[in-house]
Amino acid sequence: MNWPGRWTRNITSIRDVVLVVRILAWTAAMPILKRVVPVRTLGRALRLRSTVSHRDHNRERRIVAFARWAARLVRLNDDGNCLERGLVAFRYLGQAGANPTLVFGVSRTDSSFMGHAWVVVDGRPVGERESTLASYTPIFAIGADGFLISS
């Protein structure tokens, strides 16, 4: 199935349509925002207070999927940009009551370092394979409150 078909299958309500529009808008703004606003400030600015009385794990999965698809659409590549995708997912997972953490890590190859950002909920990465993250060493994180957590 192509990815537009997955979008429509996962959009189950008007509320999802509004969420997709918001995610697309934030994802489109991220390439500029991440360059002009320090990530610590951006983490606090993107934090949204939870608006729910109980968590909806299906909605959380849709948020992660929508953030990934929006990042792909904006960047026109397979996975989009991990920081942009992570910041947007962090914002809306927080609003959904998931208590997300945005983690920043590095991996060393033979001649260079590679950076990566990912979101953790309930101690597990969301939208990422744990095996992919095994080569990364977390350096710092932004907690659900929007403040820096040192590793």
C-alpha cells in the first residue's frame, strides 16, 4: 500500500484531520526553527500541556505516524529529518498525555560522528527500532516539562 493510503486509513475523525494539518504546519516550520532557536528553548516552546484525562495509545501511535509522514513529505525522502520529526511528535504526544522525552544521541563511525534524535514514551522509543538506536549513546534529553535532562 502506498503512503497516501496509510494516511487516509489512519485518519479516523475530524480531530485527526485537524491534528494532521497542525503537524504538517509545524513540520514545515521546523527546518527554519531548529536553525534559529536553541534546542533547549525550542523544547520548552513546543511543550503542550496534556488536554486529556486518560491516555489513548491508538492516538499516540497515530501522532507518531503522522509526524513521520509529515517529515517525509516536507523533506521528500524516506524518513525525513529525525530532529524535526522528533520535535513535532514530542509536542503532540505531550498534549496527548504520553509524557514524552526527546533524546539526543551520537554514534561514532570509523571517521566521524553521527547524531540522531528520537522520542521515548514509557521508557521505550516510539517510531524507532531499538536495534537502530543501539549504536547511539544518549547525550542529553528534553523531558515532558520542556527542560533539559543531562545524561
